Amino acid sequence: MNYYYVYVLHSLKDHKFYVGYTSNLQKRLDDHKNGLVRSTKYRLPVDLIYWEGCLNQHDATRREKYLKSTWGKRYLKQRLKEYFHISQG
């Protein structure tokens, strides 16, 4: 069975977040960190701060879309409250 992962990266350069999904999390993270992803190429370095596993691509894309929404951003802010506290402090 193939799994899909929804993930959130934090740019240490501009302090913005990137939400994506993939079927191979380690390879995708390596691609980001090596500047091979256009969306994050000029925002390096990035850190993985959150990820979730999904059983199929449809669920992963739906979850990615949610995490990019206003409600999803609020969810992440609450879920990662300690991370935000430490990184600001």
C-alpha cells in the first residue's frame, strides 16, 4: 500500500510556511533542501515542522487544501503552539 504525506515547512529566511503533499516524504524533503523545488528554492533553509500520513492521494490533497485555508492555518497555529512559542522567543 502506498501512503501519502501532507507536510508543512517553515522557511528560516522569510519565516513563512509551505504546505505540500507527497508519496515519498524523505525524497521530497531532500528536494526542498537541495533547492530543487521552485516554490521554496529562494526561501532556504527550511525545516519540516509538521506532517501527517494519509492512506490515499485524494485524502492527502484534500487535507493539503484544508491546511492552506484560513481554518487550516488556525488549526496549525493551535497544533504547533509550542513550536511558535519557542521560535518567537
